[in-house]
Amino acid sequence: MFSPDSALLVSVDTGGAQLWDAATGRALGDPLPHGAPTEPAFSPDSAHLVTIGIDHAARLWNSARGVSLGDPMPHDAEVRDISFSLDGALLATVSADHKVRI
């Protein structure tokens, strides 16, 4: 998935999420450690990335530095969807038990 500004690319596999420089194709640092992440999403300004994983949690990352921002956002069931508000100020997560966290 490309970032909104097309400068970054994120790929996911069982080891985590990997950020890439879209212009050069080079990996940016080590994979972001979030076991078997799915459904990554960038904030509208490309400054942040969120990943959800099989651990029923969402994690927010600084996409430029590849560092975690705060604690994981846990759910009691599988996180099924994530979305940033249009201004990027809010992040919503929805889980299989129909709970929404903002």
C-alpha cells in the first residue's frame, strides 16, 4: 500500500510491516514488530501508519522514523477495520465483536 503522498510503501508479512522508500525501492529500517499484521493504513498526511494484527490490537507508528507511538490499542476480538479521519486527528478501529474505539 502506498502512502497518500506516494513517498512510502508498506508491505506486511508474518514478521511485521516493512516501510519502503517508493522512489528508490529501499527498505527503511527494520520491519515494524507487529506479528502477522494485516490491513495497514496511512494517515492522510502520510506521517503515521497504523497496523492491526492477530493479537487483536492496533498499533500506531511514526512512518518517517518507524517508531511506535504509545501503547497498542487492544480489542477483545479480531480488529476488522481501521480508518483515519480526513484531517488525520482521529483513528477509529472496529472489531469482530462490533466495538469501535477512537
